[in-house]
Amino acid sequence: MKKIILGVLALSAVSFGAAAVNETASVPVTVKAVVTEMPSGLAIVDEVTGQVDQVVIDHGTIKKGTLTPDSPSIQTKGFRVVRVTQGGAALEPLGATKLSVGLSTTTTTLKKIGSVIPADVLASNLEIYHKTGTPTAPTVNPAGGTAGKFYTVTTNTTDLEHRGEIKSIISAAAGSAGVYDNMASRPTLAVKIDAITQTN
């Protein structure tokens, strides 16, 4: 009986593919840190971390060949528009103002880091939305150009922030495996106070 059981176990190991001797695997270890200056005056900051030097939208890991226009990778990133006191000690009210917030373009290209192969690219379509404030007649895109998208809202006297959101949509991933970013040509997110809507 013991021999029969051992024989069955041996067959099971063969059937399910026992690991080969000395089989190995490895991956790179990425360590990242961001050091920023303390903002002063009107600023755009990350909704969660308060990072001020850039807005980072991370799509994470995408499996090659799995994306389609009907099943894209969608990631959103919130941001805040604030006015910071000198030295960054506190927030000042935005006041009753008319704010325009915009992107310089609605498309951006992610290239595989270290690759010169033309096919190693991802295309991201960008959208921008307001989360707070009252929509009003649009003025001019503060990010400039005609390829972008923007909105205009009014804020209240005691508002300490305006919140918005950027959405990135990637509909295809056909390039080779690797890390992709758009550092070569990044869109700009900009804000402008168009008017003071009332006297405090």
C-alpha cells in the first residue's frame, strides 16, 4: 500500500509539473522619493499627498494585449487649488473668485523607458472635471493653446480650496513589456483667477 501511495504522489508531481532544479526568477526593485519645495501663494497640489511639483497618474501594471476601447485602463487623479500663506504655514481663503482650470492638451504619449522602437508607446486620452465650485461661462484656458480642455467655476468667500480631477484613459497596450512614462513631453495643468466676484 505504501508503495502504491508513493507511486501516485510521484505521478501527481509529474502531471502538475514539478519545479526544475535551479530554476530562478528576478525582478528589479524600484525605490522612489519626491522632494518638493514649500508652496507659497496660489498653488495646485495633490489631493491626497499635497505634492506640489507635479500631478502623477499611475496606471500600475497593464497586461500586454488586454486593452480595447471598450475595456480600457482608466485612472483618475484628484488635485486641489489652494492659496498658501508665506512660508506654507496655513491656507488662506480663495475668496469669492472666478477660477479657470485647464490642461494644455487632451492627449499624451507614454514611451518605454530606454527603448527607441517606434511601437513601444502608449496613448493616453485626458479629461478634466471640477469636483467643487459652481460652473460658469468659460473664459480662456490658462494652460494655453487650442489642443487642451478647461473649465471655469466660481468659489465662495470662505472656500479654502477648489477640487478637480484628471482622468487618463489608455485603450491599447501592444508594445513590448517595460516601464512607460510621458516625461519626454508632459501636458501642463494650470489655474488662473479670472476675477473677484464680490468684495469681502
